[in-house]
Amino acid sequence: MDTMQNFLRQRLLATKKCPQCYLESVNLVYASLSGAELEEANLCGANLSNADLREACLRNAEMIYVTLISTYLIGADLSGADMTGANLVGANLRCANLTDTDLKGADLRETVLRNTNLTRTNLSGANLTAADLIYGLLEGANLQQATLRDVDLIFATLRGADLREANLSGANLSGANLQGANLREAILVKTKLSNANLQGADLTDATLCRANLIGANLSGANLTNAIMVDASTIGTEFGHAIFKNTTMADGSKLSSPEVKV
């Protein structure tokens, strides 16, 4: 660490104010930075594991490959930040603002994102295994090829989200809003979708084996080539859904542009 960077680090720890500061690869493990002002700061490669960043302002910060393992980010503002490849395993981002944040390829396993705003967030290729996203707002988010195994998305909003080729096996999306979502080639094996809103969703080539669709609304959904073997469809609404070479729950094939099941 050079002299200037060390000076900035000490200033941050003393005043909690260091907007636009160059803090690349700095060590801030266990740092007490609640409410810190770090807007547009460069924290690429920095280690802030177990730090307290509650209510901190990190808007538009450069945080590529930053390490935030078990970090407290409750209520923090990370909107517009570049967190490509970041490690957030076990971090707590409850009620945080991640609007337009870039988390491409980030590791978010077991991360708490309950009531978090992830509108238009880029989570493509990210690993969110066992993350808590209850009541999360992911409208228009990019989750293409993301790993969402065993994720808790109860009552989450994913309207218009891009979930192409995402793995949602074992995830709980009960009551979630997936209206107009793109789920092409998504894996939804044993996924809980009871009472979910999938109106107009694109489920082309999706795998829904043993999925729970009880009470779900799939009106106008595209189920072309979808596989639904052993899925639970009691009370499921399929009004005007598109069935083309669709494998139904009983293993039969259904092909019709507009069928009400």
C-alpha cells in the first residue's frame, strides 16, 4: 500500500468519508464503516469481509472483484456500482439498493437480499445458491445463466426478468410475480411456483419436472417444448397458453396454439 492510499484508508476509518477515493486492494476487514460516504470510490480487489457498512453510500463505486464475505450492508446504497466477480458469500444486504448494479459472475451464496431492490441489476452468471430473496424486487433484472438453486424468492417481483438458462431447481417462488419473464431453457425441477404469476412468461424449452404449479397463473405463457412431467397443476390457470410439443404432467404430448387446460 502506498503512502497516499494508506492516508486515504486512515481518513476513511477516522471520518467515514472518502468519496471518489482510490482504495484499490485495501484491507478493511472488520472495519466499522456504518453510514460511510464512498460514492464513486475505487475499491476494486479490496477486502471488506465482516466489515460494518450498514447504510453506507457506495453509489457508482468501482468494486470489481471486491471481497465482502459476511459483510453487513443492510440498507446500503450500491446503486450503479460495478461489482463484477464480487464475493458476497453470507453477506447481509437486507433492504439495500442495488438498482442498476453490475454483479455479473458474483458469488452470492447464502446472501441475505430480503426486501432488497435489484431492479435492472445484472446478475448474469451469478451464483445465488440458497440466497434469501423474499420480497426482493428484481423487475427487469438480468439473471441469464444464473445459479438459483434452493433460493427463497417467496413473493418476489421478477416481472420482465431475464432468466434464460437459469437453474432454479428447488427454489421457492411461491406467490412470486414472473409476469412476462423470459425463462427459456430454464431448469425448474422441483421448483415451488404455487400461486405464482407467470402470465405471458416465455417457458420455451424449460424443464418443470415435479414443479409445484398449484394455483399458478400461466395465462398466455409460451410452453413450447416445455417438459412438465410429474408437475402438480391443480388449480393452475392455462388460459390462452401456447402448447407446442409440450410434455404434460402425465407424460402426454400436447400441441395447440391456444388451449385452456
